[in-house]
Amino acid sequence: MKLAVIVGSTRQNRLTLKQAKWVQAEAEKMDDVEVKLLDLQDFPMPFLDEPISPRYNPDRKIDDQVKPWLEAMAEQDAFVFVTPEYNHSIPGVLKNAIDYLTSELNHKPATVVSHGTVGGARATVQLKEILSESRAVVIPQQVAFLGLSEGVDDDGKLSDTLAANPYGPAAALKTALTELKWYSDALAKARNA
């Protein structure tokens, strides 16, 4: 499985990068998983202003700034969208990046790992709906992380206390990644059939 871990915030001093590094490190422990961290800071894109929805425009002319993002996403088999919660929702930069996508998510599994007030749960609910409309196969498991600033260091290492909690974020992430791999393997067979 080629797995993209998407850093869904571009703010200075963002906690989202720490959380994404944690997800990346845990996913890299799995067999047959190739992980790529896709940081939206590395994909600066203008706000979507195409005259027709990209999904329905056969004559689409893609902005040169957007092509690297679309190509990076198209190469992947599965996705973990790591997002903070801003004003009970997802960051605008993440929504904009998703709005550019057309077939890159089709029949590929995705999940959400969030943080913020109430663990980013409201952002997760909205993001899962957006991803579903984008034709991703959104799996039921997700991770809502409370106390991220104290729970994960700058290198993405989970605190010993949280790592030892059998019902904490480590267990939730392991379950989500295991399910994501199962869906990815099954959907890859179906896409290739």
C-alpha cells in the first residue's frame, strides 16, 4: 500500500506536523506499506477559481502550481488526512487542496486523524463528508486526539504514558491503520480487476 499522510495545516508553529509525523512513524512499522508525508506547505496553491467544477470539466486547464499536488495524490493507494479543528471545521487550505482533486481519490480508502477542542471531532465529521463527496472510501475508524501539545514531541514520538494506555491514541491509530490497509488491499484488487 502506498499511503499518503497529509498535513492539513500550513500555520506557523502548527501541532499538525507533529501529529502527522507520529502517524507516519506508526504506519512505517507496518508490513507492505510505503509512507509518504505530503505537507500542504510544500504544495502552495491559489484558491480554486476554475470556471467549472474540476470533476465535470473535460477541457480543464490545470494551473502549473496545482499539478504537483494532483500527481502526488494520484500515486497513492490510501490516505490519512491529519487536521486540526479551526472554528469547528477544517482549515481552508485543506478544503482548497481537496477541491482541486478529481479522480485522485476515487475508490481509495481514507481516514482522518484530528486534534483540537474535543479532539478535533467536529473537523473530522465535516472532513469525512467532504472526502466521501470526493469519491474516497471513508473508513469508519478515525483518531481524535486530545492533549496533542503535551502528548507528542516535535519528532512525532508519543509520550510513554499515552503509548501505554490500551484505550488511548496509539491503540486507536493502530486500529485505523490496520483497517485502512485492509480496505486498500481489497480496493486495489477491485480497481485492477
